[in-house]
Amino acid sequence: MIRWINALLVLLFVGSAGFGYWGIFTQSGRAAYDEMAGIIPFWSICVSLITVSLIVIINMTRYIRKIRSGNGTNS
């Protein structure tokens, strides 16, 4: 189940980061989202940052649980 959630979060991250980058850093994106409409790609970048934070938190908690249970690769 967690692997599916990770996969979906990664897809959300790639999509929102790609859209945000296109909307803010390319000329065609800036032309499509001018003035106040430019906040849409900005919030897309914010969503991608939140998503990557969730990915890190989920995977770190999985790793810590694995180490504590004795199934990790700690020496």
C-alpha cells in the first residue's frame, strides 16, 4: 500500500514541479499565466515542495521502523 502511495506522490511531485517550472521559468509559460494568473504556477511549486516533504517523511519513518525492528542493514 505504501509503495502505491509513494508512486502517486512522486507522480504528483513531477507533474506539479514540471508545471510550475514551465509556468514560471519559460517564456511561453509566463505568456500563458501573466499578472495575477501567475499565482497558479507558484502554488503548483508549493504543492510540489509539500509533496516531496511527504515523500521524505514517509520513507524516513519506514526506514526508522525497519532499523528498530532489527531488519535493517545497521552494523
